[in-house]
Amino acid sequence: MRIISGKYRGHQLVSFKADHIRPTTDRVKETLFNKIQFELEGAQVVDLFCGTGNLGIEALSRDAGFCTFVENNPKSLSITRQNLEKLKVPPDQYKIINMEVIAFLRSYKGEPFDIILADPPFTEKMAHDVMQAASESAAFGTHTIMAIESQKKERMEERYGSLVRYNQKDYGDKYLNMFCHERALSKEEDHE
């Protein structure tokens, strides 16, 4: 597992043994970051179910301003910390929150994030629940972009409240889904 691009490009992340983690593949990660590359500079990012910190660190590597890592598995939190330390990511560029993701979304009171990255545990089929919580959360604003991975056979709607799926890519056993606020979508259509 490595960082693909940016200031930490080519750096390997720590190796680990953890059955509960299946990191996002380089192929999916490359597609995801190609889709959001023009939104990253200075962005406030949250990496939900951060696992190893892989996605959030990739965002920081590509000039995101700050990343909040949210995870409640002790082993995952330890791996994320080790990766941030290994790459010497400045501590003023990130925060780690030990909390269950849906509880975090429901209780969040801060400013909306620019980018929300979510790779829910592949064994739990919870992408739909995460999207429902995101659609009601202060974490999601009119300018927010959300990327969420989901298993092929789990429920995933095209719309959650004012959040609309504007892109979906098929990766065999999973999808990469991109959501934004309906107002952002209508603004884009106005410019066409």
C-alpha cells in the first residue's frame, strides 16, 4: 500500500495484519482522486472508517488543507497513527477522532467539510445507513463532495434527501459512488 501522488508520492504505508481492514485498491484510489483533484487544494477533508489512513493521507499528500480521521477500531486507529508518524505529516494538518462513524455524523456541529471520503467495512453493508446519516449531518454542505464505496449487493439509492449521486463506477464486487448537494448539481447545469 502506497501513496500514489503528491508530496508523499511513492511512500509505502506500514504493513499490518488485520482481518477487518481491506484497503481501497490503487485502481479505485486513482479514479477517486482524479475525480476530485481540482477540489483538493486547501480542502477540509474527513476520512470516515479511515482504517489505515490511506485515503486521508493521499488527500493531504495532494495539498488538502486538513484531514479529520474518524474510526473506532483500536487496531485501525493505531495503524493510522503509525502511518501519519512514518510520513511525518505535520500534526497541525490532521485530527484523529475515536468514534463510530454514524454517531460522528449525527453529532457533528462544525463547518461542513469540502470532501467526505468513506470506505465502510466490507463485511457490514452499511453504505446506505452512512448516506442517510450524511444527508442529515452538518458535515455535508452545499459545496461538499462525498465519495463512498459500496458492495455490489448492498442497498444504495441515487438520492438521499438533498444529496444526489452524480457518478458511479463499477469495480467488480464494489461501486465507487460520488454524491453532491442538489444545488451544486443545478449550478453546474446552469453553466453548461
